[in-house]
Amino acid sequence: MKIKIRQKPYDDVLAMEAVLRRKPKKPNLFFRCLLKLVSLPDLWAVHFRCRKIGMDKLGRREPCLYLMNHSSFVDLEIVAGTLFPRAFQIVATNDSFVGKSWLMRMIGCIPTKKFVSDMDLVRDIFYTVRTLRSSVVMYPEASYSFDGTATPLPDSVGKLVKRLGIPVVMIRTYGAFTRDPLYNNLQRRKVRVSADMEYLLSPKEIQEMSSEEIQNRIESRFRFDHFRWQKENGVRVSELFRADYLNRVLYRCATCQTEGRMVGKGILLRCEQCGKTYELDEYGTLRAKDGDKVFSYVTDWYAWERERVRQELEEGCFRLELDVDICVGIDFRCIYRVGTGRLVQTAEGFHLTGCDGSLDYRQSSKASYSLYSDFNWYEVGDMICLGNTKLLYYCFPQGAGDVVAKARMAAEEAYKMSRRKK
């Protein structure tokens, strides 16, 4: 999937008016049928099956909040196939509306900016539930998983559920990440996909529980490790490209500690600095080709990288300085390429400068619990996104190696540190 991009001077973009917020539109039966029909080929291809747990408790026309883990694009198709003919709205990122705003609204999508405080979204959700009498689908992780484990959830999920007071249903997928992990550059594997749809919280339980208890209940359902799941369930991935671009996730050599010299190609992950080589086998485990292995699972290696980032932050030596191409999002017509610049990330947050001196933007590490970053974003490139309610800055690092995963982890750990200090 690609996105419309247009060249425009940064000052001209600043002078533009941001898109006006419009109330959600309940999708009619035609668009619900259309969404289901276009989803069927992919669902058939993965032999999709859904196990329903306690769903008889949910009224046929009763609005509810669906919470779903986020692994790949097939998540939307799973929702369309399993919820039909129930009316529902999907909370979707702003950039997914670019060039197709009308269609996204008609199929029931609600736009929001990732990891930006958005009170309009809360109002839209309440309008959807109470006025339109429609259910809401949310991916509370907000971004795809990089390593196959859950990404952080916002602290506000429990509070939102408490205020809504409607049933909560959890949709948890199996195989979606294994079929199409984000790092693998849209190369799909032949893997079956299934899901559990579980009635998680009733209105009565919500009334009796505190926001913190609700938050803990939800977070307990967002604990998973797709690589271990693959091994434990004997899910075979025989494709010979399964380690392509794995260096995006495993950017730091576990043997010599060098960053930016890892190369994932075919079924192998190799450090060009020390030569250490791993094979990603058909069942998702890592095997050292020479000498003893350090890690058996991608997720353990990624957790170790996170620990190194946390250590750098605590010691005060963390710093990323990146030359970036800069695009800006302000409306749904297109994304505007405004020039080049410099992005610096420290424990205090981000500082973005560029566009011949016109751009100078700072974002505190306290601004958000995570960072909108992506691999091969709309086939443009690896991306780091900053911004506020008016403008989003899409930054594409140039010649910096694999830094996107590290930037996200650093943002998450710096936020935790700021909360502990507070």
C-alpha cells in the first residue's frame, strides 16, 4: 500500500488550515457487506477460524468495545469477517485517511493521531456508542509489534472503559504476526491464522471495578510472544526470506555489541563487524552457525537491546543524531514533503530542525508513552513520527542504519523514567 506525497515548501504548509473534525458516520449495510467481501479472499487464504468465548452474553444490538492486538493488515480483515453484520467503527490512524477520506468514513473509521493526546477521539467514541448505537474497535497498542510481543498500552484504557460502561470484548489473533511480521517488508508466509473472541468485561463488572483494576485485567490479556507461540505450536515457516530485514529489529550484535552492522538476508542474520551468524529456523528459533548462541529467540534479543537502551538513558549517554527527509501531515489530501533536516533524540525528548531554518520543533519525553515509528512506512522507508494536534512530522532517517526500533524503545523507556521521577 502506498500514500500520496506532494512537494511543498514548509512555510506554505504552515499557512494551511488543518482538516476539520467531522462526527463519525455509522456504516450502512452496503458498506458492511463490501468490507466483508473484500476481506474474504485473504481470510480464505489463511484458513481463518474464530473461537468465541462467552459471546452469548453480548446482546445482538448491544454496543460494545472491541480491543484487539495489532500484528498486521489482516487484523482489519479479521474484524470485518468476524463482526459482520454488527455495525462498528474502527479507530484508525490519520495517515490511513490520506487520499481516501470519504471511503474511510463510509466504512466506519474514526481518525486519530498516534501517540498524541486527542480529546476529540474520546468525544467521537462516546458519540459512536451513545448516539449511533454502534460498537467501537480499538487497537490499544496503536502500532504493530516489532518483535512479536505486546507494545505498551496507554494508562487511559482503564479510565475510558470505566467511563463508557459498555461490555468489553477481546480479540486475540494467532499466526497473524508469523504470516506477515512488519520487519519482513510485506513478504507474506503461508501460515494459518485464527483468533479468540472473548467476552472480557460486563457493564456490571465495570461498575464494581476501579479503573486500575480494569487496566490490569486488560493488560493481562495483552501478554504474548509470537515467536515462542510458533515454536510451541509447531508452526512451520519454510519460506527462504524469513530473516530478510530482521536487522531492523535485531540491530545490535549480541556478541561484539556493535550497532548498525547486522544484516538479515534469506534465513541468516549476520554481523558484518565480527562475523557472528545466526539462522532463523523454520520454527522461529535462532541457531548460531559458528560457536555458542547467545539468544534462542528474537524476543529475548530484543529485550536485551531494550535493557542496553535503558542503561544508556540512566547513565546519561543516550543520543541519536540523524539526518532525515521530512514530510508533514496536516490534512487528508496528501502528505507534504517539505525538505531535509536533523533529528536529535536524548533522554529529554526530540529536537527536529531543518527546512533551511524554518523548522524548529521540540517534543518532551513526557509527551507520550511510546513513539509512532514504522518499518517501510507506506513503502516510502523506515520512519519516525513526531507531532501535535495540528501537525505531524514524518522523519525518514538517511544513511543512519537501523535506528527506528531503538528510537521507539528509547522513547518508551525515557517516558517511564520521567514518570518515576514525577
